[in-house]
Amino acid sequence: MKNRNKGWSDKSKDLASALHKELQLTHSNWHLLRSNSKRRAAEQLSAALCQLLQDGEISEIEELLIQSSRWLRGEIKDPGCSNH
């Protein structure tokens, strides 16, 4: 079924959500992937896409895009585990 107001199909929303779930850092892979800047950028981009398709706040979408760009440029570094 299509969202008549925004033009996004449920399938597109489900696919974006599945992609984000695949790219999202989790408790089990955080130590392995936390400093992979391209992976972190992709995670932020997929989150922005999900927000866009779900009619999220423009400012939140923009912030996710900015964060993604900052990861790609190396302006953000993971601070490491707070337990160490």
C-alpha cells in the first residue's frame, strides 16, 4: 500500500529499515566496527533515509547527513569504550 501523502510505498520503508538494521552498530559488533568511518557514515545515511521515508523532522534528517559527512571527512572519531 502506498502512503498517498508522501509517495513512499511500505516496501520502500521496509527495505530502508532492513538496510539500516544491517548497517547499524550493535552491542556485538561495536568493538569491531566503531572506528570504521565509512561504516559509521553509512549507518548515519541509512538512518537519515529511514527518517525521510517516515516523514521525520527535517532538522533531524539534516543532522544525520551532517554526521555522515563528518565521519567521511575524518572529523569524528569514536571516543572509545567508557569502561576502559
